[in-house]
Amino acid sequence: MRIIVKNLSKVVLSTLLLGSTMASCHQSSGIVHHREPETQGEGVYSDKSLSEFYPPIEVEFVREIDDGLEDMLKVLPDETLEDNRWSRLYEQVLGIQIKYKWAVRSEQYHKKLDIMLASGDIPDIVKVNAQQLRQLSHAGLIQDLTKVYKEYASPLTQQVHRQEGSGTLESGMIDGKLMGIPETDSSIEKAMFLWIRTDWLDQLGLQPPKTMVDVLEISKAFTDGDPDGNGQQDTFGIAATQYLWDPVMGLTGFMAGYGAYPNIWLEDESGKLVYGGVQPEVKQALKTLQEMYRNHEIDSEFIFKNGSKAKQLVADGKIGMAYGEQWGSFLLQSSRNGDPDAEWQAYPIVTDSGKAAKVPLKFTTSYFYAVRKDFAHPEAILKMFNLHLEKNWGRTAEYETYYNNVMPVWGLSPVTPFPADKNLKAYRQIAEARRQGTTSQLQGEPGFIQGRIDQYLGRQEDSESGWGWEKVYGASGAMSILDHYEKNNQLLFDAFAGAPTETMIERQTLLDNLQHDCFVNIILGEPIEQFDRFVEEWYRLGGADITAEVNQWHADKKSRP
């Protein structure tokens, strides 16, 4: 029986709280360090960007409490949400006392935040998405931070905001004014890899793929060739979830194999921006997925399974390949609980032509810190950004105190910016140390990562905890592939990196649902011609207006000096 999906709920795979996988850059901030903070901040840093408020000030936030934060607070002695190493540091160095107007579990947070924003009764500093930022700005409830940023953003903060071009800072601008400080996210961290069970490759006498034809052959063999040796046809060639674009077990990397990039904007030959999701290359990728689904190479119930449920197939040893980001190893490791011989390896994504793949990177900075209109100290948010970056990646970084000491303690801070390329830089430090035979001298986060790898390779106590790290940062791990992607000019950044346009705010969710449901239905068996009807509907329901707005942004950006 054919299943038609209408308005399928998009359940995104919960990203693991793997703060410790984000390796530090140890970049120079240009800030002069005099002494470590004790009880007072005066004299600790000479730079204005980290100067102390005297007398101290209170800064009010609201806070979402998720499982990761709650579990961390349970195991940290003498630390609470309002009184912890980060709140103490902000008070000691900056004279900023952190207060929370309210703090609630994730299940209630967004509803409570929406009610608060609608009432206009906002805290001194509030973290919002792009649509909420625009609403607060239009309502006159928040401050223009343009001058404050120029005066107080440290060199390191400015560097971090420029790492992926001008789009990061521009995304917080409305009508040419900086209305929110972007909480940086990393596009490069979203690079896709093809994770394959190498023990299954060996079992069936197969080689790693060089083209999409190879990927399809491996998928069929993993489905029909009984790679787990139980005499049953109960394995699947490739993982998929109900949300097609999950960061692990999604199909973004598969689509890229056919030159299809459904979730980013591309520059065409004429210099205009076009949306990847409506380009003809998508049809071939969908047609191939439809054939794989028909051949039982994809779980027939994938549309009913979010990431957590789909992960169970991995844990049960039923999945042979999965496209995903670098941290996918930590999810795929669950297969080793039932089969200690299960082995996974990351490989570069490949194309149907055999040429080097372009790896799509969606622009991901989407949250901003806005400052209440009548708050007297808007520079406080910049100083907190500056200090968070400084203590994790600046000259005075203290990794095991403020970033990760078995627990990802960076998450105790109400602001958590990070350099976009820090993981790649950490890998390069580790790779160079390996080359020179000096890994024992690695410090900070690279040292922590190498320690986990050594723990696994040396079969030390609890060595299994280092397995995922080796698959990411090892000599042939995912980061070595990302290093090659970057050096080989294979990274395809989203061509649109601005704030959401007016029509995006009004119609993007509708258009995303339209795309998702059309793609799923085609995979399940609807005629491929449905794609052409989807394209017409996409343009009619707002896509045409969005395309015009995006190209206006593109033209304005080109005209700026």
C-alpha cells in the first residue's frame, strides 16, 4: 500500500552534546595577560574589551535547561545554574553578576519565551532567533549595537565573526543596524562524510566507493548479501530518518553525489542566486532513492522514525552505511555494544561522475543576543563574548577549567560563541605532532583528544571511550577528510548568508514542509513528475518572492565596498 505523507512532522535528530569534540584554536586575541583571576577582575586584562564594571552590575537573562545541562549540574560539586565557574569568572573579571529572570526545561522554554516576547517584558539580554530579532527590532524593544560592537568587540571576537565571511555579522543586521550579536555557529562543521561498516566490506570482499555506482553496489550487497551472517535478509544498505536532512543518517551527502543541494542557495552561471532544492539535479537523486527504497535497501518504516528510533537499527547491527557529520562516529559506536567487532570508517562523499564532490555547507548562524532598549550597559554582552572566547581560545585559555574537564563545562555559560574552524585547526595540530613524533607535548584540547585516541589505541582501561575520537581525529579519520576537502576547494558554502528576508519569515516553514513532503512521497513511490509540480508550487507559494529578495541582498552585497 502506498503511503502519502502530508505535513509530516519534522523531527530533527537531537545533536549530541559533544562540546569536547570542538577542538580549540588557541588563537591570539591581542589581549595582554597580567595575572590569573582570583577574587577581583581589576588589572587582570588591560584591554578595554575586558574591562571591569565598577561597581559591579547585574545582567538578567532567561535560560533553557536541557538534559545535558541538568545532568552536568548533578555531578559538579558546589555549582548551580546561577553560581558556577563561569558566573564567578564573569563577576571576578568583568564585574558582571548573572541573574535569570526564569529558567525552565526545554519542553516549556520556547512557549514561555514566545509569551514573554509578545508581552515586551524582556530581560536585559535575550537569546532569540532571526524572526524574533526582527520582531523585537520593529517593536522598538531592543538597542542598536553597531557602535557598541565597534568599541568593545575584542580582536578575537571580530576574528571569529569574520571566519566564514561577512555573512555572520550581517545576519544580525536589520536595516543596516546591528540589532543582535550573532552566536556563532560553524558551517564547516556540517560537512558530510560517508560512514561505512568496514567489517561488512571485508566480509563481502568489497572495496570503498569511488563513485555513486560503487555506493549503490555496496548498498545492494549490504542488503542482499547477509553481511551479518545470520542467514536472514534483515539488513539495510543505507540509513534514513523521517527528517531527510538529519546531521547523521540524513541524505544531504547522498544528494550531493548527484550534484543536488536541496537546502542551500547557489550562484548560477549568470551570477544570480538560485535555490538548490528546485534544481533538476534533485530529480535524479530522488529517482535513485526511490529505487533503493523499492529494493528494501532503506528501512520501509523510515518515515515513522526520528533520529533516536533510527539509531536503534544501528545499535541492532542492521545498518551498513550512513551519511553524516564528523561526530557520527559517536552515534554509530552503539553498534559495537552488541558486536564488538563492528568497525566503521569515514570516507569522502563521492559523485556519479567520479569527479571530486562539492560538499554543501548550509549557513547555520541563526541565534542572536539582543539587548533591552533601556538597559544601561549594552557593552556587557560584548565583554561576555570576549571573555568566553578568551578563556577557551585566547592567550589565557584554561581548557580543563572552562571548556572540558570530562564534562563540557563551557555550557554553564549563558553565552557560548566559538571559532568556526577550531576543530579543523585542532586536527592539524594533532596531525603535525604525529608527523614530528611529539604528540605527548600537545596541550589543551588537542592534548585531550590525543589522550583519548592513545587510550583507545593502547587498549587502556575504558579504551572503548576513545573509539569515536580515533574515528574523527585519527590519521585516517573524518577530520583528515575535511582537511582534504578544504585544501582541495571542495567546500560549497551557502551563497546566501544574510538575515531571513520578509517572505522567508512568512513562508519558509510552509515551503520547507512542501519540499520535504514531496521528496518523501517520491521516495515512497509517487511518480518522479511530482517534482516538477513541486517546483511550480514552490515558486507560486513564495519561492519567487524569496528568490527576488535573496538576489537583491546579493546585489547589495556586491555593491558594498
